[in-house]
Amino acid sequence: MTDPRAPSPALETIQTKLASGALDEAGTLIDELLVDFASDPNLAYLSALRYRLTANAAKALQTLYDLTARFPDMARAHQEIAINSLSSNLPQKALEAAEAAVALDGSLLACWELLAPLHQRFVPEKQEATAQQIAFLKSLPQELRTVMSYLSQNQLNDAERLCKYFLRDNKTHAEGMRLLSEVLTRKNILDEAQFLLETLHQLEPDNVTAAVQLFHVMMRRQRFHTAYDLAATLWQQQPQDDDQIKKAYAAACFAVGQTEEAEHLYQALRKTHPTDHHIPISQGHIYNANGDKAAAIAAFQESSSIKPDHGDAYWSLANTKSYRFDDPQITRMKALEQSASIGGIDRIQICFALGKALEDGEQYDAAFEYYARGNALKLPTTHFNPTQLSKRITAQISVCTQALFEQLGPTGTESPDPIFIVGLPRAGSTLLEQILASHSQVDGTMELHNILDLAKRLRGRDEAGATEPRYPRILGELDTQLFTQFGEQFIEQTRVYRSDAPFFIDKMPNNFFHVGLIKLILPNAKIIDARRHPMSCCFSGYKQLWGEGQEFSYGLTEIGSYYKQYTQLMAHWDTVLPGFVLRVHHEDVVNDLESQVRRILDFCGLPFEDACLNFHETERTIRTPSAEQVRQPIYRSGLDQWRNFEQYLDPLKHALGEELLDAYGITPPP
């Protein structure tokens, strides 16, 4: 098959000839290459440049409009439209194109300079901001403007390499540090991005752009209270008509449970920005978390009416779980998903929404096609590493042996406060949390990161050539007094999430990796393993598009392997720490709620309370995909939904393996 991209040396030759004025020679080369590489956007761009330089603006514009229809994110093409429109006495077209260009690539200094007189003439309220951006870009070294351009084209490795090269001789250059943190954030290296931004925030506490960027990294890492403290400080210190800070503060309020304040802020933002399609999405999530399904649906629908190709609006509707799309909506979503101009994230979100919509309509073949397409688009954007997962599981099993716990003896703080719920997402953990949080002696909190952070600190950076990870190996090398210190720190650090109840829940599912660490620092804690039928659990996870994390779920083989290794590690904990973990099967809860509730409460040392059976009546904010489901009485309809798709799930069965399939009576694949 012919490569759609022209060879780089040929493109460089054309650029050189255009720059030197050899326009006829450049044109001949372009026409020859277009025969075989007509779909190459860079060749088309050079062709348009050739037409402009030969004073054929009309032909240049025709070429550029075709190019931006196929590649709407190509900033340089929009800039060329602006230049040719000006020469054709089309200033309004030039304004639109130039604004589109700088929205895609803020480093285009020449385009900003082109915009300045256009804003002065047509949009005077933007004149000052444009002048500030021009001054800012002129103040930057060329290397950093190039980094910005790389970022706009998502060339992250090039951006990181150049940024680090620049910072080698300019270690505390504020914009260099900020840009590198943006690269790291996009590469999902969030802890390093946060460290860099925290350092910059200490050096330049008045750098609002960097502070807001730090806030967003903290939110992505789900460090909600720390993010709230930063947003609240910005809200107090900066003008309260700064919408960027108002949005940050509103998001932080919702994240820490101050839903009334968040709702008030978003209502104000909605009035001043009626065409901002993101604001109704945020409002809808608040309504959904508080149990107001009708208001949530109305808000999500409003977002899609403002921006019909906004994928998050459709996925948010689907993610309420009970919303049903009608046929015209499904037809519209299918057309959007096929549109060449739709963004990658929007396409993924619409695929998952279509999967849910078609499954609800019992069109299972078509539904699986969209689920599979959405996952296939999402998986390459994740950072899931199955080799690293296997190493982590193996290390826990080989290090955290019965001999290690006997050797260390009694350790940790005696506090019995925490109740950990671990397992895989979509295994019924939110239901167990709601049951326990309905008890008068238990606070429901959220998925806390404290244990994961402690494990990361212990892991540090592995030495070069090390045969096994530093953590958990280091557990056998530490002074046992440190385990008491770590336990006390956990109790102290988590107080901010609690009310007055003597016990509280930490529902971080990934804590199943760290049961051994929890035993050493909090020996009187309770751990509940929320377990669900492997096919039900894995396929439910595969159908879910997560906001952050759970990157193992975007492939049937990946999620099946993850489930298998999770069960192997939990079996290990059962062997070396007998009785420390209570396993609760979701199917048992559905089939005999009262018996399972009594069993859970007995394990936690709590007296029985009827409120735990009537969990669906408990009013609390729930920010997980199961929010609506746990506000209803127990129902069985979701237990066997995977069977509607069984013909497509052989890769999942293979990954789970014969032992798990036999244990659950699942027919093995041929």
C-alpha cells in the first residue's frame, strides 16, 4: 500500500526552494509528489504556500479549506487562511482563521501580530489580551516557543527533550518549568509534574498560571483536599471575577463535598458564560452525585445542545446508567462518530455512549462493535504495562510471606478506625460502602490515596540492576518503629475526610496490592474484598470509560489478566494473613442481603442496624458510576448481562484461565 506521507527529505527540499524564491522548481516537485501523496497534509500545506507566494490567493484558499476540512487541528493551515484572506480583502475571514490558529497553537507569534490590528478593528475588548500575549511570546527564548509548538502538535517526546535541554542551563526559568510540567502531565507522569509545579509555586507564588496548572494536576491525582486548599487560597487572593479561578474553586468544592457552594458557583458561571458547554457537564455531575437524576439529565442535554459534537455530554448521559437514548439521538451519535472533524476524545466518549445505548435496545452485536471500537481507541492512550503488573504481584507474594510477618512480630498503631474496601472496579464496592456508610458508627469518605502514596514513597527509585523492586522488599529492612509512625500518620492525614463517627471507609480498590503493608501499620484495621463473578466484573469494567486510572480495563485480555492476578494475590493474603480479609461476593449480597449485611457488620465489630438494609435511603454524595444504582433497592438484572456478549468474549476467557473458569462453571473457549 502506498505510504500517504511524502518523504521528509523531499518536503525539506521544497521548503528550501520556496524560501529561496525558486517557486517554479518548488511547484514542479510539489505536483510530482501530489500524484502519489495527495493525502499528505504537509505537502498540501506547502502547495498552498506555493500558491500564496505566486500571488494566487484564491487557489491557496481553496487548497487550505480542503486541508482544514481533513485536518481541522492543523494550526499553520488556519494561519495561512488568515494571511490569504487578508490579501483577498476578507478581514472577517482572516479574523476567524487567525483565532482558530492561535487557539490550536498559542506559540504562533506572527499570527498573534496579525490578530492585533484585527482585534483593534473588530473586537476591541480582546486587544489588551492579544498585546499581552505578543509581549509574553517575545519575552520567551525561541526554544520555549518551539516547545509550545511541539505541545500543540502533541509531539511530547520532542517537547520534553528540548525543554530539558533548555532547563539544563536555565534551571529555574519559570515558563520552562511550567512547560516541562505540562509535558509530564500529558505523559501521565503526574507525581513529577506536581513536584515541579510545587517547586515553581514556592519560587513564584504570584504565578497564577502555574498555580492553576498545579491545581489541575492535584485534581487528576485525586488529592482533592490539597487541591481545595490551593483553589481556596487563589479564590481569596485573586479578583473573584477571574473565571479560571472560579471554575477551579467550584470543581474543588464539589470534590471535597461542598456541593451547595459548588452549585452556586456554577450557576453564576452559567449566567456569565451561557455558551460554555463544559459548565452544564459539571452541574450535571453535581446533580447526579446528589441523586437529582432529572436535573443531571437536563444539564447533560443542555451541553449537547450548546455543542452537538461534545462527546462528554453523551457519555455523561449514558453513565447515569438509567438514561435511554431514542432512535434520533442514536442516529445523530453514529453520524458524529463517523465525522472526520470530531476530536479523538469525543469519538471515544461517543463510542462508549453508543455501546450503552444499543445494549439498552438489545442490539448486542452493534453494541459490542462500539464498545470494542471505543476501547481500541482508548487503549493506546493509556500507560498500562502488563509486565510491570506481573512484577508487582510476584514481588508481593515473594516478599510478604508468613515468615516475614512472624519475624517482624506485632507492629503498627492499634487504631481500629479504618475499614478498607478493596478489589476491582465494578465489583460492588460502592454498594458495600453505601451499606456500611448507612451505619451510625461509620463515615463514608472516598477512594483515599494515602496507602498508595506511602507505598510509592517506600518504593522510591529502584537501584540500577536491581533484580526486584525496592518495595515491598524494604518492609523487611525497616526499623519496626516506623510502622507505628506510618500508621499514626495515616490516621492523622485522613481526619480531614471524616466526620464524627469512630470508624471510616477507605474505598480505594487498588489497596489490594498493599494488604501486607496495611497489616504492618494498621493491624486492627478491617479489610473487605469486594468480589464479583469474573465475567460480570471484567465485562462491566470493559464497558466503562473512566475519568482517570483503571487503565487495565481497555482490553479484554488486559482486564482478564488483571483479574486473574488480583485473585492470585488475594489468595496469597488469605494464606499468610488468615482472617485479616473478609471476602464478600456481590452475588451473595444480591441474593441474601440481610445475611451478608450481618456478616459484614460482625466482621467489623459493629452492631446490626436496619439502616444498613435500607442503604438506598441514605442521603450522601456519591461520585462513582454506581451512584444511581446504590440509591435503589437490590436488583438482580445486572448479574448476567455479559452473557448477551459471550460470543465475543473468548479473549477474556483465555486471559482468566482454566482455574477461574472452572471455579465459576464458565464454558471454556474452543
